[in-house]
Amino acid sequence: MGRSRSGSEREARTDPGPFGETWVYESIVGAIPGVHLTDLQAITLQVVLFESGVLLLAWAYDLWTAVLPGTAAVAVAAVGSGVMRQFGRRTRRLDLPEPYRRLLFGSKIEVVLGILAFVGLVTHLFVFDPRYADTPLLTWLFGPDPPVPVVYLTLLILWDLCYRIGTSWWAAVVALWRSLRYSFDPDTARRLRRLDALNVAFGLTQLAMVPFLLDRPVLLVAVGGHIVAVTVVSAGAIATLRVGDVSPAK
């Protein structure tokens, strides 16, 4: 308990080590041969591809009622992409305990949480909602016989969103563990608080989806509960972050 960390910044490692120091999303973006995208370029490409698909399919199948909620989901996922890239880059610039970095990046738990969220969402949409809702959400959006391309794109966007949500939750949990386990010099502590606040800001952007879920209590509670949980856990990480003497020990 009470280990201290140096606040000196450093460049991201060229060798991420056996556990890696990137999230899966970052690895995918950085693995495209011959392509080096800035944050703005990567996010712009993501928005253009997804939003073009939303508008094209809405035009092709006359599903304009689905454009607004689809656009909201695309926007939240895009913000999540930006937060992930900024969060990852800023974290790697700090001299932080290896166990924290390993948990945050190398464990790939964010993928597991994203899969669990996505499977739960799919189960709700295709099993629970049709049984208990007067008008299932997919029927309300796409009609009684949803076109296959529309369902495909919808699930792709929802997976993207669930992955971002899983990453946000994992970052909050690991941040709380970090704050309880270690202490840091004032500069590092200040930067870590900013990172935790950035995660809270992303959670709050998910409020953009709430207006479309007001008559869907299960999804409303799930989204609202996630936002509250990330906010509370991240606030706890900020509040418990300790400032201590600098130690050269890793």
C-alpha cells in the first residue's frame, strides 16, 4: 500500500511488452498497413462510414424514423473512440505502476465487458422485448419485417457502442483500484484526475440516447445505471487519489 510514482512524462513505448499497452480498438486502427491516421482522421472516417450507412439505408427502405436514434448512437460511439485514443495516449505518457497499466490495457477485460453488454442487448432486443413490449423496439424502428442490411448495420453500430461502454466501465474500475493501491506525486495525481474526469465526460455523453429509451424501461435503467455507476466509481477514484513522496521503485 501507499507506493508512490514519479510524475515525469515519457513517450509511448515502442515495445508494448508481453501484455501490450493498447486497447483492441487502438491496435486495430494502428495495424492497418501503410495507413497512419490521426485521431481526427480516424474518428471522421468512423462517422462518415456509419452515418453514410444510416442515411443510405434510411433512403433505400424509407426508414427515416430510425435516422435520429441511429445518428445519436453513431455520435456517442465516435466520442468514445476519441476518448479512448486520448485516454490511452495520455496514460502511456505517465510513469505509472506496471500492474495498473497491465490491468488497464493488457488484460483485454474491456472486450469481455463489451461482449457481455452486447449479448445482453441482443437478447433483450430479440427475445425479451418481443415478448413483453406492446411494440418491440426493432419493430418501432424498422417495421414488422426489418431488412437484413438494416439489421446488420444496426448490430454493428450497437457492438461499437457496447465496446466503448465496456471500456469506460473497466477504466473506471481500474482507476478506483489504482487510487486505493498507490500514491502519486502532485503532477501525476493531477493528470490522473483529468483522465478520470474525461471518462466521466464520456459517460455523460451517453445521455444523448436517453430520449429514445423513455418508453423502454429495461434499456433506460441499463443505460442510466451505467452512466451513474461510471460517474460514481470515477468520482471515487478522484476522491481517493493520494499524493505521496516520490519513490524511484517501480
